[in-house]
Amino acid sequence: ENTKNPAAIILSRQNLPVFPRGGDSGFGSAEGTLKGAYVLYDSPAVSGDVKVILIATGSEVQLAVAAAQDLEKEGVKARVVSAPCLEWFAKQSPEYRESVLPAAVKARVAVEAGIGMGWRDYVGDAGRIVSLEHFGESAPAERLFEKYGFTKENVLAKAKESLAAAA
């Protein structure tokens, strides 16, 4: 247990995957957590520049990673940005923000199991947002996620829409 490093503490009521860090896995360090957003995953099997960025905040990150890995199988270099706190990210230097979300990459998808307001600033005109715009439904999380499009398949479809819009 490492209570001195907040990036090492995971709090969730959900059964979430733990991603391998470092090596040639494509998964980066969690050090950027304290900066509000960081590159969690860059497709290691595809060379060249990132073509699409998938941004997610919490339990939605697993959907972004799964969609990125499917894009990778299709030869598309995808990046997953974990963004637990956009307010902290906004306070970072322009150079750091550019290193995480390069302006040249117009194809972007934000995945937020909450309202999508504010995400347009991060995804731009060619971007897509998978969000939930209402409150008040109760059911098991898996059922609600599927009902409202929080699936790997929907994130993948939105990524392809954004790639087409950015072309």
C-alpha cells in the first residue's frame, strides 16, 4: 500500500481492469494523474503518428482502451488519454497539454458517463462525445452502460466517425 503517492490509490465500487505499465505494453506511467490527464496508452503495434485520441475519465477508460486496441488491429494508431481531472489538466503548461492532446490530431472521442458539456473544447468540431445527458435511472451498471451506448462497439464506431470527419 502506497499512501504517499495518490496516483497509486484506486478507489472504485466497480470491478475495473488493472493495466500493465511500462515495457512494450503501450501503457504509460500513472505519474500524469496528478496533472489531471495523461497518455495512458499509445498503440505499440502501429508505427507512425497517432490518428485518433480517445479521452476518458474513470471506469470509461476500459472502453477507450478496448476500442483503441481494436483500432490497432485495423492498423490505426490510437491514443488513450486518462483524464481524471480536467481542471488540473487546464492548469498545466501549454507544452504539456500539447504533448497529451496534440492539436494536429483532429479525430477525438470523449467518453464520459456524465454530461458531455465542456467536452467540445477537447474534442473539437470533428470529435464525438459519448455521454449521458440525464439523471435518474437505476439498474445494474452493465445494463445501463449498454443501454446508453457505453460499449466498446459504440466508442469504436464514434472513433471511426471522428476519423472520417477529420479527414
